[in-house]
Amino acid sequence: MWQAVNSLVDRFSRMLAYLSGAAILLIAVMQMAEIILRNFAGISLPFVWEYASYLHISAIFLGAAFTLRTGGHIRVTLVRGLNPRLFEIVATIIGLAISSYLTKALFGMAWGYGATGRTSGTINDVPLIIPAIFVSAGAAMLTVQLALRLVQAVIGNPLVVPWHETARAE
């Protein structure tokens, strides 16, 4: 049962990481199109910079859970050397508390955007619920991944799985 849950969360984290990568690729494509069109056709794409900022923040949050699972986050290892297991448990509890609060706040913000129909107020008038829901989903997945990490730390399972091994469960 534990392995099935872990495998499912890893697969979903990987899927969100691919979505994150696609968002970053889309930013690059949009910006290249803007530069080429502006320089060679005298045309500007007014949506590029606004959409790029929404895609960027979404990409950060969508990739956070997979980055945690594969050991990509920055770590402070000075204190960890004293008692690695205890450090991982305490650090994960702190991270879980912060991530849980952040997830709750982000979903509340997204809910508010949806309920009020708030938009960006720019020329594009983007409904703010769209980027907010992607950011909220990424934060929620990070919270789930941190909860699983806490269980793994307590029972003594490996906390980090190399990115290529997360695909084996698929």
C-alpha cells in the first residue's frame, strides 16, 4: 500500500515537472517570437511578457515537488552532520508546516479570484484564477511530497530518489 501511494505521488510529481518544463519552453518560444516579429515585421505581441510571468511562477511551483523528491533543492548541511535523521525529520516538519500554510493561502487566493472574477486589469485582462490554480496545485503537490517525506524519514526509507528512478514506477 505504501509503495503504491508513493509511486502514485512520484508519478504525479513527475507529470507536474514535465508541465513545468513545457511552461518554461513556452516562455522561450513566446519571447523568441516577440523578438523576431518585432525586429523583422515591426509587430509586437502584447501578451508575451504578462503570460511569461504567469508561466514562470507556475513553472516554479509545478516543479517544486519533483525537485524535492529528486534532491534538487538547496540544503544547509552544516547542522545535518550532527544527527542526519533527526535533522531531516525536524526540517521536514518545518517545511511541511510552511508548505501547508502556503497551500491553504494560495487556494484561498485562487478561490477569491474565482468567486469575484478578478482579472489582471491589463490589456490582456487575464482571469487571475488561471495562474493561481496552477500555483496552488504545485504548492499542494509539494505539501503532499513533504508529508510523504516525513513518513519516509520516520520509517528510515531513502528520502531522495534519482530522477531516472522515479520513472521506473511508471
